[in-house]
Amino acid sequence: MFYDLNLPVSATPGSAQAAQEQLETRKRVELLNHLGYQAVAYNHEVTGKIGNNHINPITKLNLPGINLKQYSRLTLVVDDVSQNYGLNTGNPTISSYDIIAVQPTNEKLFQAACGTFEVDIISLDMSARLPFYLKHSTVGLAIERGIYFELCYSAAIRDASARRNLISNAQSLIRVTRGKNIILSSQAMRAMELRGPYDIVNFGTLLGLNQATAKDCLSSHCRAVAMHAETRRNTTRAVISVAPVSSLTETETWKLGNKRKIQVSKDTAQKKKSKESSSS
């Protein structure tokens, strides 16, 4: 199963550009499906601190006949280490997105992203010269916490200078991570910037990954990001998970104790009886 976890969207719903934006997004999504991808994340990018009135602008497309899993993603470009960006599960704005990514712009914020921020992806602008050196000790903190680093390939298609920077920066990242916890995404603004998964696997080998690892960067690594995101949203610091009583099956009602088990069994029987009555 191949993923593209970075398909940028920007227009606010209801704006004059929204219809054109949705049409262009649909073109990219249909092409991704044609190329063999099975999952996509719509990426909304915000620079600086998110306001209290922020509303998730991403609308997942209605795709009849296309079996494509869709995620919403927020990428927060952080530029001030003194600000509280609210990157935690208690923030309802953050929780409204399926996947959370952060793009640090200096070394202190990169260290904070690797060590403390509750995110799923760390994305760096690889098309320009990085303002700091990547260190194994720093990226190791992120790897231990299950956070993945993102490499986006579309910049290499747009500009020759960006391509040189991307290859150089990607090789540095692959060296310090030893190829671990890396995903490959498109960040394609237009359909013509998209490439098939096996083309990207070949591009990954050019960056210094072996073919098997490059394929994992589009598949199993991306699946791990989605699972990490789900764990982050549904648990408290990945320790406690809360589920409604109604989600328990009859064989699991022992978890509630005898009194609650009897009550749940009665409720289940009553619902079943009501359903049979309505069907008849």
C-alpha cells in the first residue's frame, strides 16, 4: 500500500478560489489513484502560532469508485522558540487533524521538535540550504519517540538549484538517521509534479537509500506515521486509551464488572428486540 502524505491545500472553504482549488485537488487525487497510491493526506500549512478561532479547512473528497484512504494534515512552520504552539492532544484545533507535522526553522526548534513536540512528522525545507547541521544525537531523539522525517520530491522537478540542495540535504539526513524513520512525499502543487511510486523508489536510491528501504518510505513507514497519529489522538501520552462502553462486544462485557455486565446485556437484548420488531 503506497501513501502520499503531503498533498498541499490552501483555499478557505467558501472563498472565491475554493472551487478551483477543489478541482485541482481532485485532478491530483485521481492521478495518484491511477499511479497506484492507496492513501493520501491533504496538507494545510500554517506559519507561526495557531489562533484560537482556527478552523480546519480541509474537506475530504467524495470519490465514487475510488478506494483511496484520505487523511487531513496540519504542518506548522515554527519560527520562535519562546512561543507555545499548543502541540498537544488537549488542543482541540490540533485534534481536528488526523496527522500533525512541524517544520522548524532553526536549530533550537529542531531540537524541540525531536525531543518534546507531540507531532507525527518533522518536515524540513530540503530545497534550500539548511540553517543548521543535522546531528545523530538530535535525530535519534525523534526516532526513539516514533517520529518520522519527511523528504518531498516535487521541488526537484521545479528547479535545478532546488534539486541540488534537496539531494545534498537528503543525503545528510539519510546519513545521520541511517535510513530509519524517513518518508517520501510529493508536496505537489500540480498534477504534473506527481510521479509513480516506483519512480520515487528509484529517486530514493539516488539519495542513498537501498531499494527495499526506499519502498518502505512510501509504504510501511507511512503506515507507521498514520498509526502513530491515531495513538497520539486517542490516548493520553500513548499510555491510556478511552473507548465508549457501547463499543464492547458481548464477550468483552466482563471488563465492566458483574452489575454493569448485566445492564449492558439487557441493553443489547432490548436493542436487538427493537430491531426485530421494526423489521417485522
